[in-house]
Amino acid sequence: MKKGSVKNNRINGEVMRALSVIIRDGVKDPRIDPMLSITKVEVTPDLQFCKVHVSTITGGDSLERSIEGLSRAEGYIRRELAHTVNLRKTPELQFVPDRSIEYAVEMSKKIDELLRTEGQGALNQAESFDQVSDQEPKAEEGQGYGSEQKDGI
């Protein structure tokens, strides 16, 4: 089986779904963050190894503690995976931190802050534009863009 093949992608998806249920319902380690997400699963084509990318919304130290708890429960998780997913071999699990959710939350906060400050700046700019436009003289008829000349040219 090739890496990236349809069969390999299907196995990755099945393992990901099974691990989500096993970790959510079966593992009772207090170190594991309740908001833990499995973002990606990579099973090698020979089914020997499986990298499990995990992330938390809170990030930081919580992610490291969660990975430590998952690593300690690897035997239990692997046994439950063998009972849940029918594979020729049950892969060895390696839990890898994925900081993508943490990064997305951080970027979202920065964008919100920027919009808040830009919103204030745009509001102030609009008010100053209104004051300037009240002071400008009005264009007379026949002047400006798009005006037609009445001389018949």
C-alpha cells in the first residue's frame, strides 16, 4: 500500500475516528485536556507506526501535559484501537503536538483587536472627512467630470 493512496487515507480516517472516541470516552487521565482535538493521523503504509497530531484550544503547558498523559495511556489506547478497528497489525502510537488551533485562536484575537482599532480609526476618519466636505465649495453646472458641453462639439 502506498502512502497517500485511497486505502491509506481511508485507514487514517478510521483510526482518527476510533482514537477520538477512545480518548474521549475511555481515557480518564486528569492530565488530558477535555478540549483535546486530534487534528491529523498518519499511519505508515506497513501499519507499523501511527503519528497522532493532537492540539488543544488552551495550548501551552496544557498540550504538553496532555501528550504526557496520552503517552502513559498508549498501551490501553492501542489495545482499544485493536478491538475497534480491524487491521492486520495495530500500529504503535506516537503523539505529536500540533499548535495549529492555538495559532488560529491567537490570529483571530489579533484580527479582532485590529478591527476594533481600525474601526475607531475609520470612524474618526469619516468624521473628519465629513467636516472637510462641508467646507469645500460646490461644483457649478458645466464643470467637473462627465459634464456635457452645450456648444455642440
